[in-house]
Amino acid sequence: MIAERPTLKLVDRLYLTAAWNGFKVTLRHFLGRKVTMQYPEQRWAVPPGYRGAPYLVRDQTGRTKCVACQLCEFICPPRAIRVTPPGPAVDPSTGNVEKRPRQFEINMLRCIYCGLCQEVCPEEAIFLMQDYSLTGCSREEMVYDMERLLALGGVHHDHVRKWDRVRREAAAQETFPPNPIY
Amino acid sequence: MKQSQQSNDPLAAPPGMISVTVDGRTVLVPRTMPDWQGRQVPTTMLQACELAGVTVPHYCYHPKLPVAGNCRMCLVEYGVPALGPDRKPMRQPDGSLVIKKSPRPAIACATPVSPGMEIYTSTPTVKLMRQSVLEFLLINHPLDCPICDQAGECKLQEYSVEYGRASSRFVETKVHKNKQVDLGPRIMLDQERCILCSRCIRFTRDVVGDDALGIVNRGSYSAIAAYPGTTFDNNYTLNTADICPVGALTSKDFRFQMRVWFLKETMSLCASCGTGCNIVIGSRENRIYRFTPRQNDAVNSCWMCDYGRLNYRWIERADRLTNPGGTKLTKPDWEDAINGIAAGLKQTIPGHIAIVASARLTNEELYLVRRLAQFLGAPTDCAPRSGPADNLLLCADRNPNTKGAQLLGIAASLPGANLPVFARLIRNGTIRSLLVFGEDVTRHGIAPEDLARLDFLVASDIHSNGTTMISHYFLPGCAHVEKRGSFTNVHGRIQKFEKAVDPPGLARPELYWLSELVCRVTGQSVGRTVESVFEAMRAEVPAFRNIAWADLEDHGVATSV
């Protein structure tokens, strides 16, 4: 395509009108309502459903909800998640859940905040929260370990508490004949 | 026209064969097929379906176990030719058989086929039966897939997806049983997950001959248990974890170590004894997580022993040799080491040098040692290694390739017979140079102070040992999981294995530096790949003459001698 090049009149070639129009816009905004946010002192309200950084959560009893099933590690498109399973030693503190990750790392430099880990998690143990601005002084620092992820994630108020229900069911069946708990 | 009609007639099958129709497709199946012990028994509907390429889901049936027929998952519908008043099959006007459909379904795993039988595996009734069986199996199943090691290779998961209902109708409380039953030193039982297929019971009773397991209690409370006061402890317990279709029996060694879908599977062999069981190595990111048996009816059926299965931890031990070294090597560099060894070998005199090669090396590597020995005029031998054998798989010869070493002329007819001779000749000063590949000769009758008298001592091994510590040059070798090659098992079967993980540091497969050494010393190159060395070996060694590398495939080939 050949672009038509308009022949500029003298008024146009002086650019004075264009400059004047520009000044008018500046003046209008200078006098008008302020629209710039003073980030980072001021921060925007994160809307619900926003996909920020993924963190691990505990339930209201303080139990680490993650059971190291490694589905998030499997689904994670940029392979930001690395779970170290607990190994065969029986951990009495896990109760009837039997499993808890020995280590859980998320490389926040690799994370693309897609939310697949949250979606795939069968235990509701990982959530994309509201943090969108993660900073660090080194690459190593940006690999968040389990302790840090749990501290940032906080408590998830779980209404189902399926493992707890299973434990109560099993305890009720210790007596014979088993008495139903409902 | 008549002939084609004849051949289409299901009742006119060739002798020894039966014509059956599976989902409308007529196939010829043998009248009898081998059962779990190899005896010829009438072919079952399940086998016929498999031959027709139709999958029939099953839990309790296993081709290498006696048929129990208790899971009911393989229920199919079938029909047989209807007989007329003259006791002859009735025919339609067009000549086809009149099929009388059975009013009830039958379990495909235990019902023999008959001539002209029609099997239906995809009717609405069959689908509904499968769905219902799964629904019953899932009634008391805990559904703790996130913490279950079987997830990913669980038949209950797979069939539920394929044949099950989308949602559960069960509103009652599930029966809870013991989740951590310590059955034995290597096996953990989760009674809740068990679907009572009884495969483990049949395996340990009929295959191993150790009647250790049974089902106790009744109804929903039925559970697998070892006899009170005993533990489930024989050399084959971990096979029960393999054949368990769900996550009830788990290996304590592999328990909670890694999810199975991350494991890279490599076709390999077990190198813990001369049987050469076919295995699959499960590894991830250069770490080995488990060995599982791979079916090879000529060697190990579907099984392997616990001893061989758990014998892999030494591979990642901290005392691995990771670089060339020795008292005469100034810096850990392969080029310097090979040059130094080649220069030293060129100065040796035939009759004053001996070679000890491990029977853990592959056929190809031992062939290169043979080339070297022939050129240098050196007598050779292997170090024998033995342990108690059992009547199933474990062999008294704990070297994986003693037979190969014998066929290649490396091992004495009685492996190890030359070692005392070598020791004596070193002591009286006849042998001035010694090459040791993959062994610690100080543990096989040659004392360290005798080795110190040698003018030239080269050793290689996987771990640092008594010989490598005092050798002039030592070279780091590889475990069999870190290289490719082939072994010849005690029965003379040549089987190949593939590389699963990378060797640590500068360690390289023996083939890599042996071929380099052979090239430098003899001036003749045999190539650097396993295939090229195998070709050269084939041309020279009669036992391997008729076998090409490509013939080995997954299950190996028996040698002619």
C-alpha cells in the first residue's frame, strides 16, 4: 500500500498549533482530578479472584494441608514447583493423613500465576493469593521453601475437614458393634 | 464359493484351534493354552478376548497365578451354538449358526471357550455389570488417592475412569480398617484399600510356597493378614506389591518416595545374580527409585527377588570413584590416564602380565579385555562371587555375567581358579604387571603387600577399594544402570540392558575407555559404540556368531552353546 503523504500548509509546518493543543491537554490534567496512584506507598485493592502468588495453607487445627501428592508439581507448566515426598519413615505427627511433604519449594521467578496448582490440588492446600509484587535480592531468595509458603499462606478455614471426619469415623468403629457417628 | 463358506464356518476350525467370535469379530484361538504353571489347559474366554484384541477388565486374574475368579470384574455375556433335536448345531437358512445366548453372564477368566462360541463384551448388560462391580468395590475403598502410592498405576483408578460411575451413591459410613499393618520387613499393608482379589495370597502360597497370607473376618470386615505371630518374610514378598491391583500392599522401600508418573522407565536387567531377571528401572532426575520386574517367560516370568530388587542403594554411595587417579597420575584427566596406561602396557612382556576382569562387566567390555589380553599375552580370570541360592529365581552365582566371561575365555573354567596362581606368580616375581577391571583383588586372595611389588598396577572399579587405593592408575567405572550393554545369564541367554542414569563426575562406562585403550595398545579400532563392539565380538567368538545386537530386542536370545 502506498500512503498518501499530505502536503503540509505553513501553519502545520510551524507545529505551533500542535504544541498548543498538547499544552491544553497537560493543563486540563494538571487542574483536573488526580488519577496516578503513588505506588508503592499506595496500593490498589486486589479484586476477589485475582491470581497472585501461590502459597500453602494450614487448616484451622494447624495441620499442613498438603499431603505431597505432587499433582501440582506434575501440572505446573513452567515447572516452578518442587515437592520432596516424605519417604517411608512413619511420621506420627501426621496422624491418619500419613503423608506430608518433607520440602515444598516454589520458584517464584518461574511461576506464571496460572492457578493450575490450585485447581488440581485434591486437598485444597495451595491457593493463589493476592501478592503480586514479589521481590528479592537473589535468585535463591526467590525460591520459597515450605516454611515460608506456609507462613505467607496462613490458615484456610476448611468446612469439610475430610481427614478429620475419616479419623472420627474410624474411631467410632473401634467399638463393636460400630455405632454410626451421624 | 463353497470353500469360503467352509472356512467361514466357526465349527470347521483347523485341528487344535477353536473359532470364537468376540464382539462380532471371528478369531481362531488355540484349543489349549498354558496356564500359570505352563500346563496346557483349555483356553478361557479372557485369553480368547485378549487374542482378539479386546480388553476385558480384571482384578483377581493374573496370567502367572492360579485362577480364583472372585473379583467378578471380567463378567461377560456369551452364547453357544444351539443344538437341534438331532444333537447337531442348528443353522439359519443362510448357513450361519443359530446362537443361543446364555441367560446369565460368566466370568471370562475361568470359563473355557467352545467351538462357535460368541462372546459379547460391550453390551449394555456387560457395561452395567462392570459399573456395579466397581460400585461394590468402591463401597469401602477409602479414596485416599492423594496419599496412595499406587495412584497412577492403580487398576481401580483406571477401571473406575473407564467403566465406573461418575458419582457415588453411597451415603452410609465406610467400614474403616487398619491402615498401617506391618506385614513383614519389606511390606506394608493398608487393609482399607484392599479389594480382596487374593492375588498376594495365591502368589505367596503357590509360586513361592510360603503360605503366609490369608483373609480373616467376614463380609465388609474381611481383611488380608499374616498368620498371627508370624511375619510375611520371604525373598519374594515385594512381588505382591507389584501384583496388588490397588495400593493395599506397598513396598516399604518405595513407600512415599516418588509418585510413579514421574519415573522414567528403562528396560534393564538385574545384576545381582546370574539369573538375569528382566527389570524396569524407575528413575527420576538421575536418581534411581525402584526396580520392578519385567515379564520374560524364558527367565523370570513376572517376578524378581527382594534381594535383587533392593540392591541398588550402593550406586549412589558417597565413595564412588568419580575421576581417574592413582599414584602415577598427576591430575585427574582421562587423556593423561589413558596415555599413561597405554605407555605402560607397551613396555610389558608377555608372560609377565595378568588381567583380572570382573564378571560384572558386560559381554562387550569383556570382549575388549579379551582383545587386550590376547595382544599382551596375558592370562585372565574373574573373581567368583557366590551366595545361597533358592529354588525360584535367586542363583548361587552372584555375578551377572560369569557365563559371558567363560564364553569369551576371560574366566577360567572354574572362575577364580587362576587367582591363587596369579598371587603366587606375583610373589615370586614372574608377574610384574597386573590389570584389574572392576574388582578388588585384595579381597580375592592377592594381598596388598604383593600388589605393592608390581611394576605396573592398573585398577578400575565403581567404588574406591583396596586395589584402587594402591594402584598406579585407577579408572572410575559405571554401575550397569549407568551404561548400555549385554549380559549372558547362567543358562547362556544373552540379554541387553539400557542406560537409566548418568554416571557421577568423570566416571565413564568401561566400554568407553577400554575401546580407547585397545585402540592405543593394539593399534586396531573396534569402534566406541556397544553395537560396533558387539559386531566385532560376533565375528570372533563362536558362541555369539548367530546373534545380532538387533536380535536381542527386549527379551534376549539364547546362545547356541
